[in-house]
Amino acid sequence: MEEEKKEIRVSLPAISAESGLQHYLREINNIPSLTQEEEFLLAKKYLEDHDVKAAHKLVASHLKLVAKIAMKFRSYGLPTNELISEGNLGLMHAVKKYNPDLGYRLSTYAMWWIKAAIQDYILKSWSLVKIGTTAAQKKLFFSLGKIKNKIRNINSREIIEKDYDQISEELGVARSEVIEMNQRLSGSDLSLNNPSGNDENSSELIEYIPETRPSQEVMLIRNQDSMHRKKMLSDALATLSERELVIILERKLSESPTTLDDLSKRLNVSKERIRQIENKAFDKMQKFVLEAAGR
């Protein structure tokens, strides 16, 4: 039986109250990027020899990528250092799963894991806000800020009543849900530890919120199911070529899917060819999942 890979235990630059974000960014910016050959050799060392030092170099060289991705999620009101820390965990997980023999760069593969880790953290942190459970509602949560910025840049104004219909149609949710989410994301922060009355001995607001979270047993089942789905998706993505992977990530797994026109310009192929590759890649992933489920 093949020996199981060791956990990646590395000492990485950390953001502390003393050093601050800017110091951390300067520190990771000084870490040299790897060439494709260096990355391949290090990944092979970890894959075949379980060389933790090689994994450390892979992780360290991609910390800049994590920070860049984390910065895009600052509008959700969470500390940037926490977003980066969660993204770093996603990066480490990607390094453990990465297979260099499949031909694509680690950054292409790791990007999904980094985003997923940060988004999971944001969703958990907003657990007291009813954001919904459907894919469309979650897309609304992560896309509304971008759409508002787009409206602000194009029209030099804030979102108004007539914009709600367009947003609801674009994201596939009810107009009322767009309005409600906008109010939540635009509202001022209210500490749930504030007293409910003027008396300093008043109960805290959090005491009036009913416990709606599932039990530990239910959470365990959900977490295991979520981990299984993520692993299945990761394994299915590993069956794709580099171009197929890029197209699936941009078209199917992005909170703001890239258009066929943009991808066709970037990859220098026709829009119809992009569509063909996307369909072929999706069929390949679907076949893998069905075969894996039957094993």
C-alpha cells in the first residue's frame, strides 16, 4: 500500500498586529516566482518522494497569488488578513492534490481551491445573515458588489430602483431578493454583543437570536458530503487538458463567468470553438463522475 502523503507543515510569512498587512505584502513580494521547470521538479519531488521542503517552496512562491485573490473579497467587511489566511489553507490543499504530469501550471489549479476556501469562510462568517442556499442566491451574494461597482463606473451613480430588474434577470433571482441583499450588504455593522436596552445590565442582542444551526452530528455529515463533492470535482478537473481547465474554470466555476467573446480573444480561437471545448470538457467531467460513482 502506497504511503500516504504527509501533511504540509510549513513556516510561512504571517500577518500579525505588529507587522501589519503592508509588511506582509512586501515580504511575500520578495519571494521569487518559480519557472515552469522549477515548479514541475518541485511538484514531482512532493508527489513521488513526499518532500515537504519542496511543498514549502511551491506554497511560498504562490502566496502573492493568494493575496491578489483575497483582495477581491475585501468588500464583504472581513479582515483582509483572515481572508489571506483562509486562502493560504486553500493553496496548501491544492499543492497536496496537484499532479504536474497533467500539464497545467499550479496557479491554474490552485486558483479554484483558494477562491473556494475564501468563499467558504465568508459564507460561514455571514452565518447570521440569511443569504439563501441555492446556487443563484449565493451567486447574488458574491456578485452584487461587482455589479454595483460596474454601474457606479459606467453611470457615475449608485444603484437605483430601475437597476433591480436588470440584476434579478441577470442573476436569476427574484427582484425582492436583490433589494433585500443590497440592504444587508449596504447596512452599517451592528454588534450582536451590544445591549438590547439603555440599561447596562440589559441582555445582549445575540441572546434574542434563536439557535438555527444544525447539531454537530448533522454538521459532520454535511462537512463530509461537502468534502466528498469537492474531491470529486477536483479529481474530475484533473482529467482535463490545460485549455479545457481554463475554459471550465472561467465559464462554469467563476462567480462572474467569462463571456465566449472574451475567452475567444484570450485563447485566440473562435467563439464556436470555445463552446465545443467547453461541452467536450463538461462531458468528460460528467463521465468521470458517473464512473467514479459506480465504482
